[in-house]
Amino acid sequence: MGEFITAAKISDLAVGRVKSCRLGNKRIALCNVDGEFFAIEDECTHDKGPLDQGELEDDEIECPRHGARFNVRTGAVTSMPAVVPVGTYKVRIKGDEVQVEV
């Protein structure tokens, strides 16, 4: 079991927005889907594009480079050209902090 690290305050991330965080040596995209927070690897598995710069629509994020889409809840690919899912991380809320397990 990993360690939970504070990635942001709840107020730092409005609904429908994405925030890039560096936690240790990992770059993570923190996503707010209707007030529920999810954390995924901030790198498209197709060409390493920064997912935090893509559009978050419902629970899917689109890579800004070639349009690959991923489900932020599961990391699953929902649209090519990517075929490999992105990694996901457990998230918890502690007070007003959004914490990610790394």
C-alpha cells in the first residue's frame, strides 16, 4: 500500500477541470468529474502527450495531440489511436485536501 500525498485543495479544481500535479517522480492529471476526483497518469499512452491539456467531458479526457480518449475512472481507452490504458491512482478527500496514493 502506498502513501497518500496532498495534490491540491478542493477549491483549486473546479468541476470539469484538470490539474497537473507532480508527486515525487510521477506526473499526475487530477480530474474533477461532478465533484468527484480522479487521478490518472498525465501522459497519453499513444505519444506521451500531456493529458492535463486535453478536454475533460463527463468522465473522459481527450489527448490534445491526436484525440485519443481515456476514461478517468478506470484509465481505459475509449477512442483510438491509443490502445494501452493509462494508469490510475486512488484518491481520497481529507478535510479540504485532495490526496493521491503513490
